[in-house]
Amino acid sequence: MSVSNNFSTLCNNLKMRDIIIDKIQRRYKRITKRINYEYRNLDSETSYSLYVGSYGRGTEIWTSDIDLIVHLPYKTYDKYNNYKGNGQSALLQDVKRALQKTYATSHIKGDGQVIGINFEDNINFEVVPAFINKDKQSYTYPDTNNGGIWRTTNPRSEMEAMKNRNSLTNKNLKRLCRMARAWKSNCNVPISGILIDTLAYKFINECQYKDKSFLYYDFISRDFFKYLKELDKEINYWLAPGSNRRVYKSGNFQFKASSAYNLSLEAIEYQTKEYWHSANNKWRDIYGTRYPK
């Protein structure tokens, strides 16, 4: 029994199973093919679409919603931008109707900013129709709220920032993000996935163990929870890596972080005494049953 083996096992246990990844890829290809055929008369399963969100950043562990941008031709933007009254809503409804040709028996909703496709196995998709901007990086997408407006997003810059810092930190950034999601799920922490990634990105850059092996994951965990618990509760948002968009908090996660910090101190103390069973139970109180016994 060792810290290195235990945290290596945890990280392996948090990886999506191959069977789940295969399902996601098959649905991604079917969605992409339908949109390309409808809007470009193109028979392609991979062109003009992009995984975004936690799955696109490579930090997801559960399969709740898979976020996908489908890139539509600019003439479609012109058509709906010239609508009299909420062309954004009309666009979402049109994309919804197109997807229903492929997923006739699935529950499909189109509201707000996405078309949601719900499947019986809960591996759901949220599809965002969007238009590439002149910088070839950012996208314009519809928001049906408040009478309909166009918004801008730059997911590629966020994914690139995460990828680069992950490489510089011996892959520890994305592993930390996944572990933090396990903590969120196990302890019902009021924090979004993008905020986890944003704060982990900021923390890992200053962490003295940022490029170390699994042997130091107990210290990385302890220090991350210390970082979170000491963040000012009056701060309402942070800037996402790469895009610098505002990422708002959904609640005060600092209390749960303080509890996790205290548990990590107890776990590390047990480890120094080689009380492995007690130490592992403390880590399982934080990360759940995917941490080994």
C-alpha cells in the first residue's frame, strides 16, 4: 500500500470507460452528419463540429451532458439575423427539427442556447449551433432569452490553455480537475465544472508539487483544498483560462473545501503512522468509493 499506488488507482478509476467513449463518439458522428447534410449538403461525420465543455477540455469523469458546437454556414446566420423577432429562437427550432430526423424517438428540447438530446442511458448531448468568426477561433451563437441576442464564445482558447498547462505540469492539472469533480459529486459541493477547471488552472501554476508524480498527490490535494477554502467568499466570478470569460460561482464552496482540507490533514497524519486503512477511509470521505480501500 502506498500514496502513489492509491492515487494512481483513483485517477484510473475516474477515467471514462471505453464503452462510454464509443457511445459518445457514435452519437457525435450521427449528430454531425445530420447537421452537415441539412445545412451544407455534405456527407461528413466529423467536419464542422467540435467537442466543448468539460469533455472538450478533457476534464470530465461522469457522462451527464456532452457539449458540442456545430458550425453552420454564414448564410444561415444572415437568414436568422434578419428575422423580425427572435431569429435566435427560430434557428434553434430549425436545428431541433433537423436533429429529430435522426433521433425521432429521443426527447429533444430546444431552448435558451442549446438543443438538448436526452437518451435513456443518460449520456445526453447539448448541441450549440454557431458561426465561426473572422479570427477563426471564436464563435457567435444564439441566445433566445430577452427577445433574442447573439453571444460570442471561444472554447478553443480555453482548451488550448488547459492543454498547455497540463503538459507543463506532468498531466497533473487535468487529473486534479477530475479528482475535484469526484469530490464535488461525493460531497455535494456547489461548484460548476468550468469553475473547478478555472481554479485548478490558477492553483497548479503556483503549486510546489505541480510537476511531481502520484507520490505527491496527497500534498497536492491538501494544498488545493487549502487554496479553495481561503478564497474570498465575496468574489462572485473568476476569469476562465484562455478566453478570460467570466465564470460565476453557484454557491460558497469554501465550507466544503475547509472540511476536505481537514480530512486531508487527518489522512496524511494516518499515513505517516502507516495506518493505511484509516488514511484511505479519510480520502474516501473526500473522493468517494473510487478511491481504493
